[in-house]
Amino acid sequence: MPEIQIFIATYNRPTLVVNAINSVLNQDFDSFEVIVSDNSSNDETENLISRLKNKRFSYLRRKPSLPATDHLNCILQEVTSEYFMIFHDDDLMHRDMIKVLYAILANNENVIAVGSNAKIIKNGKRENRNFNRRLRLDLKINTIAEMVFAYSLPSFVPFSSYMYRKEVAQRLQINVEQGGKHADAAFIINILSFGSVVFIAKPLMDYNIHNNQDSIIYDFNAFSKLISFISRKMEYHRNHPVLKRMRIQNIYGETKFNLLNQNLSIWSKRYLTLICILFKYSTFEYFRKIILVTIYSQFMKMKKAY
């Protein structure tokens, strides 16, 4: 039996998932199998993948399609190897990714999971920046409090970059009540109960940002759920610095998203209220950013008008 199972979770992205599959099959590592978990609402992915022939490759179709969180939990229940990954259908592995992640887990018994930084591809164009620009050196996180702090900066690595020990799948599920679309962050926080987590500073994958993904739509309520989960988990007071930082981050994220999508007018009472909150609580960090976003959004609005 292969030591590592690489599950590629896919939904209605046939062309992208083929590229993801090829990036996994081209790894500088031998003892792994690739399992495509197809949660698509149509047959396009199945028809395209049926042409692929490789002894390390298998295909599972979910019929009917499952909610996103249920799909991930279904994958967790199917883990049988000592180590596993849940990779995304729109991302690409660098050739040494599995080898580097595996080496850290295999040589450090107290490490329960390891994830890596990533290069950004935005709308098909490779950008000269990493997913986590703060991460300069490899980071070992030993406690839940340290992981919560990392997520409050934000200073983390993509969910699709993690490799886990089998124990994680045996003992945890992803709970949508712990963060909605951000429940993967709660999942990573929870695994600190079983061991340490390592963040690798070197980018070992390409993280694809494009219009056909859920993550580009900011969800204020989902992030609020994550904040509430952290508050309960850590028994933090409402005014704890970490929670305050995350609430400001949430307000900034929603304001920025709505400004850029022209869902918020700078003349509205709501906009002025948000500006006052950012000015009062963010030590000007997010206030400065949102002023720049406001100027940019108004410039783009004027440009469209002419």
C-alpha cells in the first residue's frame, strides 16, 4: 500500500483538475496514489478524466453532489494510508512538494501536519509574490494559541498545501458551524490538539486565484463564525487583542470587497460608520489601506463613467 494518498477534490473544473493531476503525478517521489474525488454537478470532468491512464491514479464520483464541507468529510472517512493530502483542483504542485512535506513528517514524530507557502497565480498570470509574504523562515507551531495568533495576522499557508498523519482523519471532521467557508481554518486549529504543525517558508505549489472560486467572495458572517469559534475554544474575553484584531480584519475585508464591487457608496452612512471603526481601533493600519482602496474604487467608477 502506498504511504501517501493525495485526494484531489474537484467541482466542475475539468480542464483545471487535469493540470492538477499531472502536477501530482510528476512528483519526485514514488510511494503515493492519486485519488480524484469528483463532486461535479455534470459529467464533463468524468468524461475528460476517463482518458487518463496511470497505475497510481483512481477516480471517485460523488452522486449526487455534496455540500463542500460534506465532500471534504467524506474524503477524510476514506483515508487509509499513513499520510494524506486534500489538494484543490485549481492548484499545482511543484515537483518536490510531496518529497519535502513527507520528509518532515517522517522524521518528526511530534509533527501532526505540515504545510507550505505558495506562489500566486491570479487570473492566469503568475505574480511575483507568495501566498504568505510574512513567512521568511520555516515555522513550527506547537500550541493552539500560537496557531490562533498566526491566523489573526493573517500569517498562514494554503489549506491545500497540508500533508497530515492518518490520525487527523481518524479523529477530526470539518465542522461548518466553526467558521462556515472558513471552517478549514478551524480544522487546522483543532489539529494542534494532537501535535505540532510546521509551516514551510519555501513555496512548494502554485495557488490559483480566479473568478470561478468561492474564496474571492468575502463572507463577513462566515468569518464572524470563525471568530466566535476561536473565542469559545480559547475562552478569550471579547476584548482580547487577538479577537479585536480579527474583528477589525473582518470589517476591513467586507468594506474592501464591497467597495471594489461597487456595492458600497462612500456617501452612505454605513461607509462612514465603517471608516470610523477602522480609524478608532486599527492603529491606522487598515484605515490607511481602506482609504487607498476607496480612492482606487472611485477612480475606477469615474473611468467606467467616461
